Amino acid sequence: MDKKYHFPIKIFIILLSISIVYLGCEDKEEAMKKREAEAGVLYNEAERLDKLGKEVEAFGVYDKIAKEYSGTVVLEKIKKKLEPRGYSPGTLLKSWTSRQMIKLENILISYKEKKGDYPAGYEIRHPLDAWGNEIRFEIANSDKSYDFLIISLGPDDIKNSSDDFILPHQRDEEHRGQREDGETSLTIEKIKKLNTAHEDKKDEITLSLEELKKLGQQ
């Protein structure tokens, strides 16, 4: 190649590389602006629902933003907004459901204190979970480490699936109200662990799948 063209070609390659990098950054910036705008539209809808008192619907939209628009300014705005209410975007529907489950737990405790025994399922009003399904309870046998279970079947409304939320009301006064890792609901596996760790039982007791299938049928 002729030497007189060698230097200009180098300059051209460098400029081309810079242009490609610049255009790439510009594309990323435009994509981010688009994401922020889309998240903003959803945020405005959630705000509208919240002002109408439709908290669950609003939380569903906030969770959608947390799932699909991570890293946006809008999501940070939501986090600051919900922090004083004790909520975190991404798990809002689960957290809301857990609070409803705790309400039912307190209703059962109060009922027993007044009447000496827990109610039958039809004697009290059952709150709904975030997916519009009735939250249920199951009174435990005397050999369990808890008095009763509060159960939400989760988004799929199917018994014994992986998204079920289970809240045990512990019989042991020392541990009552405590939750493993600060959680307000437990999985099926954690319920089994809770039973096998019960110090007062004579034999090892676990919550079998058949027992779980009976939950909420009372």
C-alpha cells in the first residue's frame, strides 16, 4: 500500500471506532429514556389506583415495575415512597398477604380468649389474599408444635404448590410470634422442620403431604 495513504486510513479507522462507541452510548441512553418513560406511565397508573383506595391493584403495578424496570429512577422513587409503610417493591403482594394472614391469626387468638376455643371455619369472616382468594386456617392436633396454621394458596390458588404461604401460630409461648429469618410466612418444608424440632413430642412428627392436602377443607 502507498505510504501516503497509510496515515489517513488509520485516522479513518480511529474516527469510525469513536463513532461506533458514541452511537452505542447514544442508543443505550435512548433505551434508558424509553424504559424510564414506560415505568413512569405505570407509576402514574399505580398512583391513581392507590388514591382510589385500591391498594392491592396499585401494589401489583409497583411489583411489575420492580420486575421489569430495575435500575430506573422511577423504581427508586417507589422504594422511597413505600419505605415508611414498611413495604418493598418486588414482594408487595406477598407482604400484603402476610399482613392479612397475621390479622386472621389475631382474630383466632381473640376468639379463643373470649369463647374458650377456636372457631369453626364458617364462624368468622376470612380475609382475602392479594389474589382475591380466601385465606384459610387449620387447627392442629395436640401433638403439633403449633396451635393452628394460616394458609394462603398464593397466586395459583392450588393446594401444596410452591407459592403457598403458611403461617404457624406456635404453641410454645417462648417462640410465639417469631419467624425464621424475619419472615411472616413459611414454606411446606419449613413447617416440617418446625415439627421435627419440637422438643416436647415423644416421637418425631412431620407434616405429611396427606395432612397438607387437608388444609383449608374444614
